[in-house]
Amino acid sequence: MNKICLLLILSISVTFSSFAQSTTSSPLFQLTKDKGYEMRSIVLPQSCESFSLDDSKSIAGLSLTGKIYLHSQKSFVRVILIDKDGNEYLALEMSRLFNDNDSLSLFNYCEETKTLPNICPSKLLFYSNDAVMDISSITMKVSHGDIKRNMTQAEYKNISEQQKRAQVGAIVNNINENNEKHNRLWRAEVTDLSLLRWEDKKKILGVDGECYPTGFEYYSSGIFEFGDAEDSQSMMRNSSPYVESFDWRNRHGTNWITPVKHQSTGNSCWAFAAVGVTEALVNLYFNQEIDYDLSEQEVISCSGCGTNSSGGYEGSALNWISSHGISEENSFPFSNSDEPCSNKGGFSELITMSGTSSVHNHTINNNDSVKKALIKYGPLTSGFMYNNGSYHGHAMTLVGYSTIHEGDTIRFFGGYNQSPNNFVVIQNGDNRIGKTYWIFKNSYGTNRYYEHKGYAYVLFNDQSCFRTPYYATMPITSQIYSESDIAITDNDGDGFYSWGIGQKPSCCPSWIPDQQDGDDSDYTVGPMDDFGNVYNLTAHVSDIVNATTNTTWSIKRYIYNNIVVPSGVTLTIQDDVIFYNGAKIILEGGRLHVDGGHLTNAVIENVNSTNSNIIISNGGIIDKAPNTSFEIPVGTTFQLNYGTIQ
């Protein structure tokens, strides 16, 4: 039970000059004495977790004096001021991330409480983890005598925003110095999330717990870590049959993820995560960059899965979208509020999916179940939980992953001035080698996220912080698109085709291979297996350039060189032969016989001869190259016994 300390000593007037300067109390974090105000001090009892204040008098600022003892890298302390209306203001937050010292002396220290809009204080709350907080006194700025200076909301907003930005800038510099000192893989910047007021920020990041993401609001580049590397489970570094990296922002040479959005000051990350998955799946299912902007506000106001003010459940939201459908953004624009569902306007599109499911055992066996779902079903909802056993935390759209190797260079981008500050190289023996980090599409815009452009790269040394992923299953239904609109492409000309995500659609011609191309932007890459590994076509190419004698190809071949068939020579094709990278068959008086085989991406030329011959028999097939027509070269005899040209 919390120890409650009542107001034991009445306010005692003191002069501002009695407070000394220190590194933990720069002018940015120090209460100032302004005209029309006086400073009043209260001596606090020891070991308080809650301290009641006199709420009959308004104050315009509050600061703390005392000492803090931080025992480990996990230590943190926090002091919150609550007014009589229940509003919360951050007076102090400190950890080894912000100030890497065992003990700190605070003099007249304040953060959000440096400027207050003449509130009536109710109490102070003290939080700590693996730390000792000895706050000896507080100082409050109160109106002098009968004079009461009232600040308009506009004035307060302007002053507090300028103050917040300056304080965050100083905190960012400290974080980057300490991250560099401890070889952490991420760097800080002044981000939109870091500029939120404490009340808004705590809805997203929580209050405390085993997984509280200290510093995440400042993260801008590199790989953010949950938990200490030295405490991570060794089994999470075991080998995995899955490909070491996979990213839906670069599959088949295309970014399938829609632009990063901004959830403003609300607690609607759960809706943005679910909508982010849905938008990407529309692109992937129809195998084209439709890039719908779908309505988060519809999910917030109509789904019953949560609210903008209090949060919600992204898995339930994805399931609601799957069964009820979601419309475009302009039918119900995001308002950062909990407006009624009846405000939804007319719409022309309604997207649904066939179903949803969660990923089981997502924190064991090197997270292989998450990798499997990500590769098979597309982007997932996930994120982090701030307290083991509680589902509070921050939801995002999971779009990919990668693996840390010895020698990897983690580069940083931003406006801070520590030197050297732009990269870290993973050294031999680093406990993070072999571990997976995850790529999340966040929902706080892109203007302050530099190289990551609104994405978060996250490494879970503590697997209990990894939020349960959810996925949706195909097909997708649309008011505008149908299965016949699925683009079936062979953009790289390797004979393998891409049709998006899911099973081969029924609209595919029968002659298209059942195995989908693993990378439709690279002719050297063939099909992809269930583990994300691709078939390397260059390891199975033909080394025949000139057919100098009669030649029969009775096994599958991949051709990337021109094949010359001279006079008196027959090239017989009895299996699949796939040409790519513009390779041709050049007949110089020779004969091409497609004898039950399948010639794909065929470009056939006749050079300086009237004796060349093409024969198709025994059900042979000649597939013309994309964007070309099949023309029998001038001077060539063509004989179709039994087969197909398509």
C-alpha cells in the first residue's frame, strides 16, 4: 500500500537566490521568479509515495529539491503533480538514460511544472524503480498578495510549447551522449511524441512496469532495444530456417506499405495499426499500388473496439474491419476525437477480409511463428506492452524484420552534435549478434524521423514486451475491384509470375507456373519457399551459347545468353526452357524443334538464311516474351504438328 504523507508544514516564504545551480538544474529545468509572484517552500517528510497539497490556492509553477540514487541501468524515478481537476503534470523524470550517474542532486528542478496555468494543486505522486528518491522540499510559485495573474490558454500553450521544446532538446543531447557511451544502437531527436504533454504521452507509453520503454518517445534512428542485451535469452539467438531479413517495403522492387500517418495527441494507435495492415493488404492482394487511405475514425467511432481518448485493441479492430468493412478516409476523416458513428458520410469503397487470427507462441523459437505469419499473410498488427501481464502499450503495423550480424554498421541520422555520432559497428562477442529486430510502421508522421521516415526498428531483448501479432486472411473484397483485377506480372522476364499475396488466383492462365516468383524485379531470382528463401536461377543457367551439333534439352533450363543454331543443326526442346534478360534464339539456317517442351519468353530471329525451320509437336508450347508478338522470321519454315503458340 502506498504511504500517504499529508501537508505537515505550512508554506514558508523563501528567496529564490537561496538555490544553487547544478548540472541537473540548468535554467531550462529551473523555476523562475517572475514579477507578481513569490516563492513558497514546503519541507517534505521522508519516503513519501503520495503527498497531499493545499488545493485552495493556485500556483503557476512547482519545483523539487533533493537527491536521487540510481542503482542500475534499469533505475528510474518520476514525480507527477495532480491538480484538483485531476489533470497531471510531469515534475520530474530521471533515469540512467537521461543522466548516467549513481547519484544526482536536484535544486529547484522542474519539467512541465516550470510553467502552470494557475492550477489548484491536489497532490504529488512519487514513482521509482530500483532507485531511491529523497525529495527534501518543494517550491511553488504563487501570486503575491492579492494580485492574481491569470494566463490565457493561448498564452499558456505558447509558453509551455516553447519550454517543452527547449527541455526536450537538452534531454536529447544527454540521451545521445549516454547511448554512445554504452554502445546502444539508437539515437534520439526532438520528435512529435517527445513533445506531447505527460497526460497524452502516458496513454501511449504507460506509467511503469517491466517493459516501460524509457526513451522511446525520443527515438529517431538506429535500433531501439527493450531490455538489456546481457539479460536476453540465449535461445533467441539460435539459428532459424527462415530468411534472415524480410521487408514488405521492398518486395518485387515495390513498397507495398501506404504512407505513414499521424495519430496526433490521441490514444488511437490501435486503430492506426489495424488500418495500416488493411491498406497494405489491399495493395498486396490486387498486386498493384492502389494505396488506399482508409478511415481510422470509422474504426474509432463505429467498431466498439476502443476509443480515441482511452485506447483500444488492435486485434479486435482488425477483426471488425474483416467482418464489417472499412471505407475511405474522406467518408469519415480523422478528427482526433470520439465523435459518434452517425457522423460517417457517404462512401464508394468498402474493404473486408475473409478472417483474422493471432500468432501463437510468438516469443519462442527465435520468433519463427511471427516470421512465418509475416511472410505468408503480409503485415501484422503488433508493437510493445509496457508491463508483463498487462496489455497496455503501443500498437503499430509490423512490416518486416532483419538480423544483427558481426560487422554490421548501424547508421544514425539527425541533428545532434555528439562526435563521433553517426554509426556503431557490431563487434565480435556482442550479445545482440544473431538476434532479430523488427520493423514497425509507426503513427507519428515522418517530419522528425529522418532516415527511418516514421518507422521504428525494435529489438526485444526482453521477449515479454513483444505485443501479440494479429493477421488477416485472404481474399479481400472490394466495391471497386474484383479478383479479375489482380495483376499477374512477369516484370523481370524470368518465366515466373507474381500475383500478389495468397494462393494462385483462378483468373491465372493455366500455363502460368504454380510457384510464384520470389522477386519479380530480378531475373536471377525464382520461386520463394515457405521460409522466405528464394531459388537462385543463376546457379542453374545454361552454359550453351552455340549449338554446334544436334542438341536435345530434356531437363529444365534457364537461359540468359543468346543461343545460336547454325545450318545443319537441330535444337530440340523437351522440357521447360525459360529465357530471361532479353536472351534470344538466333537461327542461322538451323532447326528449332519444340517437342512436347515449353519454351517461355521466346524471341526467335533468323539471320542471313532461308533454310531455318521451326517445328512444334507433341503438345509443345511457345510462350512469347512479354510485350512482344510472335512472328515467324522471314525465310523460316514453320510447321505446327500439335502444340500451342501463346
